[in-house]
Amino acid sequence: MQRAVADSLEGVHAGLGETIGTTAGFGFAIALLVSGLASTSVGTQVILSFGIPFALIPVVAFTRRRDLMGNLVNHPLTTAAASLMAVLVVALNAFLLWQVVAG
């Protein structure tokens, strides 16, 4: 019996199909596809996180203004908590950006 060479993804797929069965080869292909999609979505969420401060800061600023919100204005304690969270998010994004740039 000749063994498949596992020096590439195609080789691993063929080897699994030969030694365990075609279902294992199919499962490997599906797992590889799903891991690629997961990696892409995580990369996209990281990039999108840099846009969060541009939405979060105006929301906190606008919801504390009675002339804009009327009776739905935030309580000062809510505004303080939201401001603290906004500062935390901006600081964490700045730290992430610094880590990417500084290496």
C-alpha cells in the first residue's frame, strides 16, 4: 500500500481519504473552509473596532443634551458611566494601534 505525501493541504486531504475514508477527507475540507471564514471575520471585527469611537463619542455627547433628547436625556450617572466606557474603548483601540505600528 502506497502512503500519500502530506506536504500540502491536498496531500493531507488525499491521505485522510485513503487511510480513514472519504468522509474524513470531506470533513477536513469543511473544517479548513470554516477556519478560513472564522479568521476572516475576526480580522474584519478588529478593523471595524477602530470605527467604534467615531460612533460612540457622538452618541454619548448627544444623549446627554436635553435640547436634543427632551425627556429621553441620559441621567448624569448614566452619562458618566458611558463616558468612562468610551474613554476605555478609545484607550484600548489606541493601544492596539500602537502595538500594530510599533511591532
